[in-house]
Amino acid sequence: MSGPSLSALVVAHNEEAQLAECLQRLAFADEIVVVLDKCTDGSKAIAARFSKHLIEGAWEIEGERRNTGIAACSGDWILEVDADERVSPALAEEIYSVIASADPGHFLIPFDNYIGERLVRHGWGGAWGVLATARLFSKGSKHWGDQRIHPKVTLGERQGRLKSSMIHYVDRDVGDMIRRLDRYTAARAKDLREAGMPESFARNVRRIFTRFWKCYIARKGYREGGYGFLIALFAAIYPVLSWLRAKLDPE
């Protein structure tokens, strides 16, 4: 009797520079499903080399496109991977090992986050990078919310945390970090306007200091030099900058 089947799900928007290497690392899965969101580059041709399960569309909300991909997966278990992430052979082996006997639910996968070629281990958090997240889950046990940025996720029972890490190329350089801050705050501003601006300006100003302390001191971002300072800085100003854009930018 064969074990549980595994679907690998990749959601991509104009990722021709990274998509091939990402998909190559997923050959161990029983199927690969690729969601192509508003792609105008060569992403579709690249994806077609590795999968017959391609879904094309245009989604404004991240959760909608991810839920569409999840629904298209036929495996008993689903592994979500972004185009800037890589699954190592050790992680692939561990995934099949744990799902062979696991109850329905989800597993956390730890992340090794890179900026360029530099592995940055400390300081992540506060909506600015993750150290571990639920990327391996049984069919029907994960649903994404409808927020534009950092959607809330509904999960089934946690089954554990894997030991092997997902390799994540977060940003190429400092310029990429700044551009990501621009994207994140623009999307968060739309969510805040739609929600009726539920948070005060003063509260978001206070969060600058608590979030910087958490990332730079409590999470030891200081050990990463300038990168750790930038991670803490961007995590700290993200809420207040989003609030100001919601108030001041044209809708």
C-alpha cells in the first residue's frame, strides 16, 4: 500500500528569474501545481516545463490566489513554496518521512533567510520575515484570509515542527528591502482604509519603539550588523508608514 500523496504548490507573479530553480527542487512531489498571477514574463513557459497543472488568473487578494491553488491540489498533503524559496534534499526527505504516519493538520517549517548571499539568522519578525511558518499541511486544514498583506490563516491542529529548513532568498540587496517596504505599506494602507482605519496614529507611533526593541534586542538582530538594524527599522516603521499612506495617499 502506497503512502500519502504530496502536492507542491507554487504561486508566482513574474518570477522567470527564480521559478526554474524553485520547481527543479520540487521534483520529489507527486504533483506540482503552479498558480500564475498576472504573469507577463516567461513564467508560464518555465512552469510548463515542470508541471501540467497550471492555473492562470488575476487576483488582487493574496488569499484568493493561494486558496485557488490549494483547491486545485489533489494530494493528501500540500507543501506551499514561493518562487524565492528552495527545498533541500534533506527537507524533502523529512517531509515524506513525517507525512507517512501523521494525523491531519499542519507542520511548521523553519526558514533560513538570505539577503543576497548572506544568511541572516536573527532579528526577523514584526511582519518583516519569518523564522518558521505552516507550509506543510493536510488537504482541507489551511485557509487563507482576505487581507491584501500578511493574510490571516486558519489552520488545523498542529502536528509538529520539522528540523530541516526551507531556504528563502528574501531580498537581493538593500534596494530590494526598500522596495518590499513600499509594496507592503501600500497594500496594508488599502486594508486599513477598507476597515475604516481601526487603529490610531498614536498607537502606531508607540509601536515603533516596541517593535524595534523586539527585533533588534530580543530577537538579537544586533548580531547581524547593518542588516539586523534595517530589519528592525523596517519592522518598526511598517505600521505607522502604512497608516500614514492610508490617510495621505490617494485611493
